[in-house]
Amino acid sequence: MKKNVLFFILFIATIQAYGQQVHDGINAAQFGLREQKDATPAILKALDACYESGASRLIIPKGTYHFYQIMPWKNI
């Protein structure tokens, strides 16, 4: 009986730990990602947040996004 209870507790703990890992990620929409706009700055901010927090996934909502080359000399 004790073995069954212990197995059940370990099974539930494993399922909960797996569920937390699946949802570990950063949503790019939280960093200003908008459809039909230049998504480059928002994606760069979201990638920095992934790196700093140790997140293993970057979640990008379904949609059409535009990415443009970063040209720092244009602002001179």
C-alpha cells in the first residue's frame, strides 16, 4: 500500500514538473510585437528577456510580421 501511494505521489509530481517545463517561455507580444509592423525591435527585446530569464522558448503568436535589417547609420 505504501509503495502505491509513493508511486502515485511521484507520478503526480512528474506530471506537474513536465507541465511547467512545457509552458516555460517568453511571449513576444509582451514586448510590442504587432502584425504588419517592423517586428525586429520587439523580437530582439524578447530574445534578450529569454536569455536573461533562462527561458527555453520564444512564443510568437500566429500572424504576419515584417523584419527589417538594422541599420544604425540611418539615424546619424
